[in-house]
Amino acid sequence: MNRRVFVQSAASSLAAAQTARKYKAAVIGHTGHGDYGHHWDTAFHGFPSVTVVAVADPDDAGRQKAKARSGALRDYRDYRQMLEREKPDLVAIGPRWLDQRLAMVTAAAEHGAHIVMEKPFAQNLEEADQMVAAVDKHRVKVQVGHTARPHPVTRQVRQMVRDGAIGQLMEIRARGKEDRRAGGEDLVVLGTHCFDLMRYFAGDPQWVFAHVLEDGAETSRKSARQGTEPLGPVAGNDVAAMFAFSKGIHGYFSSRANDVKTGARFGVTFYGSNGAIAVPLTAVPSEPAVMLAGAAWGMEAKSTAWKRIAPPPDTSTERESANAMMVGDLLEAIEKNREPACSVRDGRWTIEMVMGVYQSQFRRGRVEFPLRERRHPLG
């Protein structure tokens, strides 16, 4: 499927809404400082009702390239000046680095712009709370870029689980990408994808019990370090956590430094009383889900192999298609006055689950949600 076709496919369900209202969109990026994340500068392509009026980026060369990619009419070095002059209805916040996230989200909300943004949501829970407060105060909507949540493959699997395709849901197991960032950095960068899907299937977590190690030794606050990008402090290269959800369902997350760094294990698997379904998360997800039938979960002597589940028609594995789905859902949320697929509170929950992992490690016990201590456990 070519790019124009799959973007139009993602936007097609909003055709009626697009004719009812026109939107001015702006893009915020920072070349060399988080850039535009996963191509958020082109996220508005394919939507006839959206005009990209401007892009902001303090890097002159990077800004001109982003202007060409996005099709923006004008460009600015200062995003605050852009917001003041252009007064956009929509803003894409692209940088994947988190040191400017609070300021950018707050500024966009203060100007009344609805937001689509790169994940992870925030570098700590205090900033997450401030962003939720700003969004609520100015009554704007936020779509957080956990692109797996509204993806057709994920929704297909969620419906299958609800329809009893694997019997009674018993537990959820997830692993991070476990590349060079395995452990603490993987936890916040890619583990948040896993946490978002856990909540999407099982609801809000009740508590967490976690164990975080650094080369086999217990992690302490003295182990805190900065990641390879400004994401807030991280610690440990071996993370294991158990989350409790309603109906006795438990979710398990792990990320451990190891000798295989291909990222092939990155994904979420749902185990039921009569089978299991795995959703790979190597990109969007980038592959169809697979299913294993049988109550023994493959341990019987003549185990049935994992079998590919045919994805819904016209399902794309391209990043641009996933971004278009996020934008399309945001527009529909605006038109219908509902929450986007991955709302500001969904984004905050992923950070709350990360902070709960560290709090549990340092308290040597389980920690209840919502967290009473909002400060970052690593300082």
C-alpha cells in the first residue's frame, strides 16, 4: 500500500467531520534535540481539512527541511512566537527528548490548541500532573503517541480476547525492546507502550511489586544516571515488575540486558485459559498478531504452533499510517467531544506505572495506585 493510499485510508472515517470544520495546524520540533520524534512533522498529511500553517525549530537548517517535509506555509525559530502569531487549532509536539515537554505542552494548551505528541509523556510524575492540569484548565484534547493503542491489529486482538477466543484472560506478559537501553531506559522509553496496552486490555492497575538490579546487584538511588537522551533519571539494567489489575489479572513486565539485542521479544502477550495471543511491538506494531491454541500454552507433547492472525483489511505497518490514525482519532474526538484514544490521562498513567516500579524497589514491597508520592524516586 503506498503512502497516499494508507494515509487516506486512516483518515477516511472522518470525511464527514472534515467538511464541517477547517483546522490550522502547527508543528514544534527541535533538530538535534529530540528532532521530530517518529515523523510527527508529517502527521497532518492526507487530511484535506487541515492546513499546516507553520513549523517552529531553533535550528535553521533543520527548520527549513522540516518546513519542506511538513508543507508548512511559514517557519519560526521560537515556538512561543509561532503560537502567539498563528493561533493554531492543532499542534504536533515532535521532540522525543523530554526536557522541554512540559513547557511545550503548557504553551500549546494556553493558546487553546489541541495536541498530538511524541511519547513518552513526561520525565516525571510531577510534570505529568502539571500537564494534565494545564490541559484541563484550557479544555483542550491531547493525543499521546502510543500508536499501538488505536492500531487495527491491537483493536482486533482486544475484541478477540473479549469474545473469549483464548478463554478467560488470566495474565499479561510484556517485555521491553532489550536493546542497548535495556533496563531503566527501556522501561520509560518503550515499556510505556507495554503499560499502555496493559491498561487498554485490563483497566487501571491497583498495585505494583518490582525488582530492579544493576549487573545483579540491588539498585539504589545512588545508581541513578541519565539515559542516552534527556528522559529524566533512570537506573538498573534488569527490571522485573508485577502489576495487579481487577478480576485477579496480573501483568508482568521485564527488560534485562542480555547478549541478544535484536528487540525481537518486544511486545505484549495475553494468556487465557484456552490459549494465548501475542502482539509484536517492534514498530507500530509492525507485524500481525499470532495465536497459540490450547490450555497448556504450548507445553503439551504435540503443541500446536503459533499461528498468524490475518489482520483487518488495509492494515498498514508504516509509521506514517499509525501517526495518521492518531491525528484522525484526535479530529474525531474534537468533533464528537470525547477523549482521544490515548488521552492525557492515559499518558500520565504510563509514567505513574514507571514511577511505581522504582518506588516498589526502594520500599522493598508493593506500592498502591494512584501513587501518593509524586516526586521522582530517583531524585
